[in-house]
Amino acid sequence: MGVISTIEARCRDCYKCIRNCPVKAIRVSLGHAEVVDERCIKDGRCVLVCPQDAKKIQNDLPRVQELLQGEDPVVVSLAPSFVAAFSEVTEGQIVAALKKLGFQEVRETAEGAEWVAREHARLLDEGKRNIISSSCPAINALIYKYYPQYVSYLAPVVSPMVAHARLIRQEYEKVKVVFIGPCIAKKAEIEEEEVKGEVDAVLTFEELKTWFQEENISLSALEEEEMGLSSVEWGRAFPVEGGLLKTASLDTGILSKEVMVITGIDRCRQFLDDLKDTKGDFEMVEMMSCEGGCIDGPVLRSSLSPYERRKKVIDYTEKAKMVSNPPPEKKIISVPTFSRNFAPHPIPQPEVPEEEIKRILSLTSKFSPQDELNCGACGYNTCREKAQAVYQGMAEAEMCIPFMRARAESFSSFLIAVTPNGIVLVDENLRIVDINPALRRMFGLTGKLVVGGKLDQLTDPSPFVEALRTKKMVTREVFYSQYQNLYVQLSVFYLEKSQLLMGVFVDLTKEKEREVLMEQIKEETLEKAQQVINNQMRVAQEIASLLGETTAETKVLLDKLMKILRGESVEG
């Protein structure tokens, strides 16, 4: 898993991360957008723009807590932008809170920034030109992955984070260093081969805030503690644009031709795209991936506006500069090296055959340039660019929203047209918007103009009024004597997105006729059954009567016969 990953359950086909990713390092698979780590420059824009919070940043908090449980002291390298991230409390209260968590010492990354600025200035003093600052790991990744031809322009200098870690390690025999700042790309930087092992873990300001909450640490209730600092001039200004140049005492005037400041990935990319035409005619460019600098980092959540954050950092820089003095117990034995190299790691960009582009475009009914809307809804700037991404396995053909919408509307229209049920669409003023062929046949409206007319010309509008009022489905059985004794089941729905009412008429006339017929058959059957029962009863009674008379006569004759046999006298 990379530094930035996707929570699939929250990812919902919006393609916003693709639209905002400057290098299109997002792969869509089965409708979910996943970050391709080897392509990603970790600028964090996808994290900021995701409306469903589906982008997850690598959590290093367990790693830091594990370090604190070890035997070696753990020292914090705190990015100076912390004054903007924790603007509601004092600097000393942040230091106290960090020590309460178990850190041995809290130091400012500005110490390393001072040395990094000096190294950039030294390169210029030695006559080197066409230097691109190397303090922003996202910019470094952008260049060595997507502009490898300009890797030699990167200043062969470590970032302030790594420089500070090297300084701290000069003071301690054994130590663990944890950087805390506003940057996601720092999590990837510490794994780069050239600097691996210098910094043990990286926390974002958001992770630190979460940790404070878990430990129930109330920052405002803490007594202030001092930060361990060595002498720092302008290094605390590194988070704002131009901070490096100011710290290096270079000309940062707005009209400077030789030294420039460019912030924001898009502007940086524009500069790199145009670099071949400028022929490298500059001394130094300070590049930062975030607009305005690190004070607008992807994980620097603050109620302050970017202007207020900038002012906060500059005020803190000037205030600390006035009172900063070297500590009496200077522990550094020798100054470490602050150099590093950058190697190109180009992302493969294979050429896509033209016939493949045409084939992929045809999957979304784009057969000519006129069919290519280039609307950007899929996240890509043009239809051809998306087709190339499909060929490279980074996108899906179905990501074309206009095509999918047209297909869905076409399918819906087909269903409405062929369904045997009558359908009418009316607006909230109960005017007819559309009516399908089945309802025209039911109401005998073939050839009549009814669209745009009032609904009460066709039917009682009360079920529609009720559905509009309650926003719930209304179902009734309706008899229309005026439409050849038509029986229907009427269901009315309110379509909230389109603000229309849909009435669905299911013809029940034949069912009703069958019900009447069955009722008649039932009545006739009952009547016939009653007649049979009555006849049976009459016959049974007549038989019983006849049997009774015959039995009496037989009894008399037998009595006489028995008397004769006994020799008794018999009358008559």
C-alpha cells in the first residue's frame, strides 16, 4: 500500500481526483479510483478535493508510538508552519504537549533550513546556474518522474527535514528523529534511497491533533516550555513562498529576472514545459508544490486564511529572530554534509497506436472529431487523452459521462415508448411535459396535441396534487366512463431531481370485465345449486312419504297372517 490509498466503499464514480491530479496518477478499476504509487508525486491534491473522504493517508502514528517505547531518545523536528496549524495556542504550549507525549526534545526544522539555504547560495557563488531548489519533495518527484531531462537542474542539496535530522544525529550518540509538518510527500521522501534512515518517521499536523485528542491533552491548559533551538536567522520563513531565497539572502524582488519563485503544481509544470524554449536563462527558481508555500499544505487544516497563515509565520519568524541565541551547550562536533544526488525515474509513456485510439473512442460513439466533446467530466482534458489512458489501463471507457447519460436516456426513452402502461410527465404547475404512446391509445388521443396543456383536460389532477404535496407515491383505482369505460390503476411519483410528476396508468379494464363475469357466474352457480338442493329435498320427502304408507299396510297384513296361523279369529 502506498502513502495515499483509496477507501473503496466511499469512492463513487465522481472522477474529481483525476480532474485535480496534475500527473493523472489515478487508475480507475471497477468504478473505483486508486492511486498508483509509482506514478504519484504525493502533492496531496486528491486528498483535499475528494468529496467523500475516500483518500486515506498512510498513518505513521503507531510507528512513532513504538519509537517512544524504545530505549533511544526521540527528538521532534517541528516544521515552522506549526504556528499556523495551531494558531489558537502558544508555541510553548505545543512544546509542552509534545514532551507530555514522551519526546525527549522538540527542535525546529528551521535549523536545517538555514544550512540548506546556505548550500543553495554556495552553488550560486560557485558560478552554477539554472538551479531548481530541491527542498520540496513533491517538486523533486515531479521532475525525476515526469521531467527527467531536467534532473541535473535540481540543487544537489537535501531538504530542511533531512538536513535537520543530520544535525540532530551529530549531537546524540543514539537518537530517533520524527518530523512533524504539513506535508504528505515527506512520508515518501524518507524512503528515498539517498536519504533513507535519516528520519525515522513522519507525522502530519492532523495526525498530531488526533494524537492529542486520544491522550486527552488540552493544549490551552498546559504551562509553556521552551523549544530547543540553535541560532536561526530567517529559516523559519521557509514555509512561505520566497522563504528559501530570503534565508539565502538572495534578491527576492518582484522584478528580479535571475531569481524566481513559483508555487503551485500547475504553474511549476507550465515552467518546466516551457523550459526548453527559455534555454535555461536564469540563476535559481524556488519551486513549491503548494500555492503560497507550505502554509497551504494538504494536511495543514486551519481556520486562518492563507494570508493570515503567511502573516502568522512571518510574525513568528521576526519575533523569534529577535530573541534567538545559540544555546550555551553546543553539542555539534562537526557539520555534516548536506549534499545528495537525484536520479531520473521516468514514468513510461508508451505511444498509443492511432487505430487503438480510434477503436477506444468508438466504444463511446465517437467516430469523428466532431463527436469528441472534450468536456473533461471524466477527469482528462480531452477524449483522446482519456482513450490513451484506457489503452494504458489507467481508465475505463465507461467513464465518459455524456455518453453514459445519453445511453441511459435512450434506454429510458425506449422503455417508456414500448411499455404497455400509460405514462404522463407533468411539471409542478400540472402542465403536461410528455405523454407516451400507450396512454394516447388508452385515452384515444392519437393525433391530438396535448403536450403543454393542463392535466385536468385529461384526468382528475388530485392524485398528482397529493403526490406533489407529500412527495410520496399515491396509488388509486380510477374509472373513466369518458374513455370507453376504462378502468386503471394510477400510481403517481414525484421525481425530485427533475422536479416532475410521473403518472403511470395500468389498464385494468379486462381484469374488471373478468371480475364482473366471474361474479355473474358465481351468482348463477349459487342459484342453480340452490335449485338442485330444493329438488333433492322435495324428492326425498315424497319418497319418505310413500315408504311410510307402504310400511303401514304391510304391517296390517302380517298381523292378520299371524293370527290366522295361531287360529285366532280375524276381522274383515
